[in-house]
Amino acid sequence: MKGSRQFCWSVVKRTLYVSPKTQVDTSTVPSSRDTSVLVSPPQSDEAALYVHWPYCLRRCSYCNFNKYIPRSVSHSAMRECLQKETETLLNLSQVFRITSVFFGGGTPSLAQPATIAAVLETISQHAQLSKGAEVTLEVNPTPAGMSKLKDFVQAGINRLSIGVQSLNDEDLTVLGRDHSSQHALHTISEARRLCPGRVSVDVMFGRPGQSVASWEKELEELLCVCDDHVSLYQLTLERGTQLFKQVERGELTVPGEDITAAMYRSAREVLEKRGYRQYEVSNFARGGAVSEHNLGYWRAQQYIGVGPGAHGRFVPLSAGADQREARTQTLEPDVWMSEVQKSGHATRRRLPLNRLELLEEVLVMGLRMVDGITHQHWEMFSPSDDLHAFFGQPGDVQELQQRGLLILDDRGLRCSWEGLALLDSMLPTLLVQLETHVLRKGQQRNQICPPSQHREGRQAR
Ligand SMILES: C[S@@+](CC[C@H](N)C(=O)[O-])C[C@H]1O[C@@H](n2cnc3c(N)ncnc32)[C@H](O)[C@@H]1O
Ligand code: SF4
């Protein structure tokens, strides 16, 4: 395991992933990387929908998410703006059906249940919200959050994801959390009563002063009370956060890479032993209680992002039939709100994804899943060249296969058990091979017909 971003927790939940390579702003001229034909992403008539609630009661010492601690919140204005932006983006997209909804944050359990109900109602008015679609709410396990759970369920929430982080009260204080372990246990129990089988807990390891033994004990304790889904977060020291400064000044120490690698290994073993099947780098489920919404991200399906700083990936109507865009909404809530009031949405940035960028996402996200990328899945995004053509050739990727970290076979491409823990360190090698192949094919094609023909369909913006 290399680096503290091994688990890319931001990718897992926040949909913050952007291609690690050059980003092309919508105003820029297509670069030499755009040599390839645009591909039509599959199923552009359906998408998941993410809603970002940007407010928190206080700042956790480790967190650099897009969140704000306001003096007061205008719930009615937020509600109207979230509804308006949902409506606008649904109309702008070619999406007909919403497959899942995720209310994340910030602390969306601070929102009024009526806001959740209103957004769901807007979705139903402008698209088909699949019957029984997973609708998740992130919950901070404070007494205030817990008292509203019933109302959230009545509003349409059918899955709860609880930010437990730790069952150790001293650690919760160091992390700046506004709840205790007792609050967490009560919230889990109430959530399980309301949404049996559909409760997830977030737990964090690599915390200051933590040892492998204390982590194993804590995880065992948590597994005695939790439901069928667990998300593991490795603590990332984010520059600019209070925790980062405390560690830099030597006031706190965090476990080194060897220790966090051992923590991850032991957590995987403990969870598997207790019946939780790992299905993604950081996610484990019992009895098939996987997160459908997050699986959508890892399968590179379309999603619409609503709310301050939300990210989306979808084919807008204006782009014709086949151009998926990476979209980001304005970060700051007040600015976001005034833009939504003025224009109906606050999309700050649109990046049309070319074939290479789309395949990079399919690869990076797909390899996070234990099942990896199947041949059928890859073919949806790359009908002409299969996984063997990209990754079966002699070279560095083949060496990863020979070392037993990566598997390419009849099922597709995936990490081995050991490889999954080293995914971050393998990605540069895989991405280079992907890019080399795409560029080589682009050049071959350019020799047959002039590049201008390949850009047919790319819309000027
Ligand atoms: C951003 S929070 C939003 C949900 C909720 N506010 C909470 O804190 O539980 C989603 C998850 O990201 C985790 N997270 C935030 N910053 C992190 C960091 N620096 N390292 C690891 N996990 C982090 C949180 O602890 C939480 O489990
Ligand atoms: S409650 Fe969640 S989003 Fe808010 S500061 Fe803490 S970790 Fe970040």
C-alpha cells in the first residue's frame, strides 16, 4: 500500500474524481489528446443523482470537503434552489430515468426532511424515479440527527449511511466530531429499526495514536452492533486542516504506512470472517447489501450532481448524442444560490470527455471493484478494442500480472487480493499503457482520414 490516499475516499463517496491527466476547459481548443473518435457512453437515458448539502455544525479537524459553518441557514431558499437546479439539470440532460439518489455533504441530516421530500418530488416530476430505487442519506450520529430519522424515512429515504468514524470518545474529540460513541450506538440502533438491512457505517482508521490491536478490537465491537454495510476510510491528512497542522507541529502522530497497511489487511480479514464480502477497495456488504449508488460511479455510469460543489458526468442535450461531460457546480453556497436563482443552475465548469478520458475513468473506477472490469463492461465504452488489446501486450502491465497483482482472463481485468491494496501505485502504469494505446490508434486512424473528420460531433461551446 502506497500513500495516504490509497483509499481515495473522496472518490468513493463524494464523486470528486476528475481525470488525473490534463483537463480541457470547455473554452479551450481540443488538444492533440483529442485524436480519437468520441464514443457514445452506454445508457445515456438513465443516471444516478447526487445532492450536496453544504452545511455542518462544526469543522472536523481532518476534513477539507466542500462544507461551510453558517450562522444561519435559509432552509426555504436552499430547498427552492435544490429543486430548481434538479429540474434544470434533468431537463438539460438526456436522462429519462433516475436509478438512485444520494444526499451527501456536509451534513445532510441537518436539512429539513421537507427539503429531502421536495427534491425527491421534483425528480419524480421531471424523470422516472425507479420504483424501489435506493435513496441514501448521510447522517451524523448526533441526538439532533437521530430525532429526525423517522421523518427522513417518511420523506422517502430508504438507506442511511452513518458517519460513526470511531467508537473511542477520546479519538472522536481529537477528530473534532460533535458526537460521542454512545450517540453513534443509539443512532445505529434507531437507523436499523427504521431501515433494516439498509444501514451503512463509515469508520476511519489510521487515526492519531491508533494501533493495529486497538483498531481490530474497535472493529470487532462495531461489527457486533452494525447492520449489513461497512465503509472503511483511511484517514488522509489534508493540507490546511487543523489535524494536518497538529501533526506537522509534532503535537500528534499518525501511524506510518506499514501500520496503516497492516490495519487495512486485518480489517479485510476481520470483515470477511464476519460475513462481510468486500466488493470495493473500501466497501464491504453482508447479504448483498451493496451500495447501488456508489456502484454506479465505479461502473462509470452517468450521474447528475446537484448542489454547491457537486460533480456530475452526463451527456447534455446540447451536445448531441454522444458527448459525456464532467460538470462541477459552483462551490460557495451563497454564490451557488444566486446563480441558481438567476440561471436555473450553477454549473461552473463543463469538460467534454474525449475517448481517452472516458476510458481512464472506466479503468480507474472499475479496478476499485473486487470484480474489476468485465469484458462486456469494457466493450460498452470501447467497442473496437478489447481489454487484451489494451493490457495484454508485453510491457509493464503484463509484469503486474506476472507479479500476481493484476488478473486479465476470460472474466476481464481485476486486481488480486494483494493488488487491491496496491491499486494506487499500479494506476500510473495502467494509465500510461491506456494512453499509449489510444494515441497509437488515433495516429493510425489519422493516417487513414484527416483529423477534422474525427472531431465531427464535438460541439463548440
Ligand atoms: C465528508 S463526510 C460527510 C458525511 C458526514 N458529514 C460525516 O462526517 O459523517 C463523508 C465521509 O468522509 C470522511 N472523511 C472526511 N474527510 C476525511 C479525511 N481527511 N480522511 C478520511 N475520511 C474523511 C468522513 O469522516 C465521512 O465518513
Ligand atoms: S461533519 Fe462531515 S462534512 Fe462536516 S466537517 Fe465533519 S467530516 Fe466534514
